[in-house]
Amino acid sequence: MTDSVATTARASARAEMTQRIKQAAREHLAVDGANLSLRAVARDLGVVSSAVYRYFASRDELLTALILDGYASLGDAAERAEAAVPRRDLAGRWIALGRGVRDWALANPHEYALLYGSPVPGYAAPQDTVGPASRPVLVMVEIMRDAVAAGVPIPAGPRLPRAVRADLERLQDDPAFSGVPPAMFARGMTAWAQLFGALSFELFGRLTNAIEAYEAYFDYQLRAMAAYLGL
Amino acid sequence: MTDSVATTARASARAEMTQRIKQAAREHLAVDGANLSLRAVARDLGVVSSAVYRYFASRDELLTALILDGYASLGDAAERAEAAVPRRDLAGRWIALGRGVRDWALANPHEYALLYGSPVPGYAAPQDTVGPASRPVLVMVEIMRDAVAAGVPIPAGPRLPRAVRADLERLQDDPAFSGVPPAMFARGMTAWAQLFGALSFELFGRLTNAIEAYEAYFDYQLRAMAAYLGL
DNA sequence: CTAAATCGAGAGCGGTGCTCTTGACACGCT
DNA sequence: AGCGTGTCAAGAGCACCGCTCTCGATTTAG
């Protein structure tokens, strides 16, 4: 359990096997989606199916591990992309964030579908996925917070419904979300939905025969949303 | 084949059984999602599984039928909702369209997931789904066309990339999409992605713990996008 | 009235997730 | 150094799946 300085051979073998199973499962994700076959990944590893159950108690648990890895991977990519832009360039940071998310999604389309597609039928995401899942959105919150702190004016728009304003003010109690006034937060969530809507359309093949210049159009949308956010 | 005036008993029985299978499959969709069990629907109908194959050659074919029905149902709902608003009220028509889509999605969440969620792993949508699938978007195209015809100015925004402009100009060759200049079409597709992004977030449970006033927030977003479209 | 078409039932194939038991092996402690 | 303990992969087995094929019963059409 407690892996001291000298990791035992058994423990390291277990860690390595766990990684090998996840890697094989990731490859099967491309073909079978969320209903991948445990037996198939076992076959790939030259191992009998029941052996896999030593490492993951069920198919759902393996899926959860893949989801957690996916969120971590996307979170890394999003943070890295955004961090490469000077702090003062707010619009540039937003665009870099959006591009980072898209690049990751294009590189890992099946993981993207797992994270942001329709929920897996019998599967309920355990509570420990909400933390990693919010990492990308926290990057955007940071941009909005910096924009507000820099005195960037929030564009005029439709009046925020009272109930929504209450929700967003309640959200301010969480320090991770504080410092962003409701009017700005509402716009941010709208832009966020736009980003993932556009991404889902592209990745799920919902705009074939319409747009071929995917990347250029995605960039255009990012710029449009930057303007919408007042960045 | 040619069902003349007097439909044979067999033909009507076949039509009825086809409907019963689809209905049972729709109910299973709620539990098992896209990987529903043909055997289970057969059990529900008190029939052996092989009998279902008399009506649908494969599980995929049954899924295709459900998808087609779904698009038709959504198309009806979208057209009906939008048609209830006076032609001159462009923003109202857009908002009614968005609400209509949402109402349908809330009433048929599993069909929504089937149509707009992650693609079913081994399943490739046959070509005859593209027509019905475009019905809702055609409603929005009609609104944009009317807006342009009425002389509504297209708001200023980021420059449209050349490749995107070319795509959208090529799209004009299709009479269904003509009459909408690229700058407007680009905004329309952005708003469309926003709409379905917001809907997917709500239906796939991606904004729990943030917003409780779903409907009010959705309406707010529709108004924001109406402004974005210049309606 | 008869031949053809259609129907549901049933058996059967290879696959699935998952459980349980068995024997071999590596570990940590004395 | 040796021994008990815990972990390991393997294999058999259960119930379910999609799908195919055959067979007798029934309805249709000529």
C-alpha cells in the first residue's frame, strides 16, 4: 500500500500492468466507443479476461479511469496552451484556450466523445470526476477574472433573468469562481457552450457538406466570442 | 408492395408490428441508450428475437429508423414552434425556434442524445438521414433569409477568413441555402452551435451545481444570440 | 385451388461482462 | 532461511447479446 522509497517489484509490476490495460483500452475506445470489450483488451495484452479484474473491478471502473485521465490530459493541454500567451493579451488567451481544447479534441477524438458526448447509458460518473472536469473551465474563469480586474467593460446585452443572477451570485461563494460578476459569467458560459457546440459539430460530423475550412471557421468563431466577451 | 386501396391484412399487420417494435425500442432507448438489446424489445413484445429480423434486418437498421423518426419529430416541433410567431418578429421567431428545439429535447432526451450526442461506435449514418437532419436548420436559414430580405443590417464583427467565405459562397448554390450572405450565414452557424452546445450541456448534465434556473438561462442565451445575429 | 410468399418459433454460433475456484508465485516477517 | 500471507493469471461457467438458419403454419396472389 504505502509505496516507500524502494517500490516493491510487485507494486511496480501492478502499476505498469494498470497502465498497459488503460492504454489498450484507449486504443479500443477508437473502435468500440464507450462499450469497449474487456475481453478484447485482455486478448490484446495476451492475458485472460478475468485477470483484468484484478486491476479494475468492472468495466465501469476502467471507464472511469479513462475519463479521469482524459480530463487530466485535456486540463493539461488547455492550461499549457493558455499559459503561452502574455497575461495582458486577454483575447489572445481566450483564443489560445479554445485552440488548445480543439487541438486536444482532434488528437483524442474518442476521449472527447467520452467526456463531452452523450452520457454512457448505464454509467453514472462518480463524484471524483467533477474536480478534474472543471479544470478547463477554470482557465476561462481566470481570463474573465483578469479582464474584470483590468477594468475591461462588460458589453451591453439582454437583461440577466433574476433567477440566473441569483444562481451566479451564489456561485461567487466558491473562491474558484469569485471575482467574476454575474453579467460576465453569464457571457462566459454562453461562449463556453458555443465552443463545445462547435467542437461537437465538427467532431461528430454534423457539418459535413457545409464547411471544409474547419480550422479557419473555428478560429473565426473564437474571435467572434472574444468580441462577445468584450476581450 | 404497392398497397392499393384495400390494404391486405398482412400489410397492415406488418405496419403495425413495425410501429410496435419501434415504440418498444424507444422505451429501451431510455435505459440502454444506443446499445439497446434487440432481444429485450422482442421479449417486451412477447415475441422471439428472430422474429424482429423480419422487420429490421439488423440492430443498426432499427437504430436508423429511430433516428429518422427522431429527426422528423424534431423537425415538426421546430417548424411548428417557429410558425406560431408573426413573420415580422424575427427575433421572436429565432427564440421560438430555440425554445421549440429545447422543449422537444427535454421531452425526448434519449432521442436527442441519439441525434446530437456522440456517434454510435460501429454505426455509420446512412445517406438518407441527411435530409431529415437538416430540417431544423432550414428553419433558421429561413429566418436569416427573411432578415436579410428585410434589410436588417449584419452586425460588424471579425473578418471572415477567405476559405470560410468560399465555403459559404459555394453553399449558396443550393437553393435551400441561397439568399443568405456568407457573413450572415457564419453568424447563424455560430448561434446554432451555441444553441446545441447549451442544450447538450443541460441534457448531458454538464452544468449541474452551476445553474439551477435552466430555462431562464436558456432564454437569456437565445436573446443574446438574437442580438448577435442582429435580429 | 394451388404455388409462392411471409410469418413466428426454435436451435445454434460466437461473442460479451462478470464470478468463482485453483494452483503458482512473490512478498514481508521472524 | 524459511514460512505464512496475499496477489497473481488461468480456466470453467452463467446469463446475456446480435445474428443466421431451418421448419411448420398461415396468408396471399394467380
